[in-house]
Amino acid sequence: MVHTAYGDAVMSRRRVFEWYKHFKEGREETADNERSGRPFTSTPPEKVDKVLELGREDRRITVREVAEEAGISFGSTQSIMKDILRVRSLNAVLVPKNLTFDQKKARKETASLNLEATTDNPELLKRVITGDETWIYGFDSENTQQASEWRFKNEPRPKKARKAPSKVKVMLTVFFDYQGIVHHEFQQQGSTITADSYLGVLRRLREAIRQKRPELWRSKSWILHHDNAPAHTDLKISKFLQDHSTSVFPQPPYSPDLAPCDFFLFGKLKKVKGSEISEHRRDQSGIEEGHEGDPENRIPEDNARLNTAKSGWTLLHHPAYGLAPPDFFLLRRLKSFYAVNHV
């Protein structure tokens, strides 16, 4: 009858019996009892402060170590660090050198002067010819990003064999401006840039400018830009530039991000990987890949088999490139332990 009169808004039979029991036990009010307030959470302020303190004390601490030190669960620690503190783990950026305060100050001052000069004279950069050196390998394998492929959801990740760069390498010296390459040349195989060799490079650069940039040559308005490598700052080089009235664009020390060759040209050049280059240099070098029949130059695998057989040991056959316990189990843990305890 009650359901017929009031429909679905009526209290259920079970709830009616519950309230009947409460009234029978002496309850006289129908209002809800007082509650404790806001429910407890797994991220109270004192735990958040503890996680923050641990993170500031050791920037390399793991989430699991924080959870153990703070006495909270792994999931709660992740929630505190990610959602509340909004911290994240970032890989270190490799730089040539950690600059001192004075070096940072000199870098800032030089960059500010260069910026002010180019702002006052927008045509200044068109007179700058910049150059640097880099190693070019006979074969340079692709990195993982360059070897990436488009795959569908259920397809496995592509695999790429790890290869070391070729031992055949030459040093490339290149100079360019806003119009393109002005001069480039290769050093003898295996040799590097010295003050004497760089002096010859500058002489050939001047001849290239005379032929390819005649307007800059006639007006003597071109400006040389190179980094502060020892070969570039030698007294011989400074005297040569001074004798020929060659202006030098300032470059702060240890700042490859301010050198166009490093952050622009060489990066694009070294993306050409995974193919043989300068094959004729390898043929002319007279390098032999192996010496068959020579016991002193037998490959290490053959020597290992011979020594094992002579000593009476049993050789457990191992497939090539994989399934080695020291590689996938022991060595990785040792390296992690060493990195943590020798910081």
C-alpha cells in the first residue's frame, strides 16, 4: 500500500526494519549522526613534507627508496611526487665542461655584446665566415632514433645490431657563411689540427674567399669566427690574423651551443649515417681487416676454444649475441651499485 501511494521514493523494506531497530533501542532523532569530518587520505601534509625533504637531500633517490623512508606505499609516493609536488626525473644533459662563475660571466658578457652588435647592424652576420673541425668516419652507424620505423600496434619493435664507428676516420675542416660553404678540406688520415696546419688552412681560406666572395675580399670586411681551441688561439694564428687585418668574431669559451658549426652544420652532416663514405680513402690506406693463417693474429674466439680444449674444461655452447647471465643480470646491477655509491 505504501509503494502504491508514494511510488519509488518509498524507503525499502530493509531500511524500514533498520530504523525500527534504532527506535526500539531508544533513538529519538531521525537526523544523521555527526561524522569525523574530512576522510583520511594516504597523502597527509606531513608525508608530503617528508617526501619533499628526501627529494631535496638526494636528487637521485628512487621512488621505492622514498616510499621505504617515508613509510608509505609505492603508489602513494608516486602520487605525491607526480600530482602534488609535480617533480619529474630528467636525464642529465652532457656538456663539454661545467663552467665556473667567471666563465659563465664571460659567456654572458660576450653573448650580450654579440647580440647588441647584430641588433645595431643587422647586416653584420652576412660578413661572418665561421668554421670548425669534426671527425668523419668511413662508416658511422645509425643511432636508435635514425633507425626508427613505423609499426602497427601488434608488431614488435625493430632491432638494430650495435656497431662501433669505423677506425678509418679523417678530420674535416669547413668554413661557411649565410650563402653556403666557402672552403673545406680534409686532414691526413689520423692527424689532427695543430697551429701549423691551421695556419695553412687559413691561407687556403683566404684564397677561397678571394675567389668565391670577391666583394668581401675587396672591401676587407669579412669577419672570421672560430672557437677557442688551442690551435685557433696560438700566437702564430693571432699574429697571422693581425698581419692581414682580419677581424675575429668573439666566441666565449666552452660554448658549442653558440658555434654554428656545432649546433647547425655538423648535426645535419652526421645524420648521414649507416652508409659507407670515402671508400677510396679506405682502399688507399692499405689497412688489412685480418691476417689469415697467422697464429698471433687469430681471432680471440679461436684462441679461446684452443685454450679450453687444452685445459680439459667443458665448453658450454653459447649462441652468438645473447643469453649471457653476466650481461643481463650481474653487470647491470654492479654498474648501478657503483653509480649510486661513487657519486
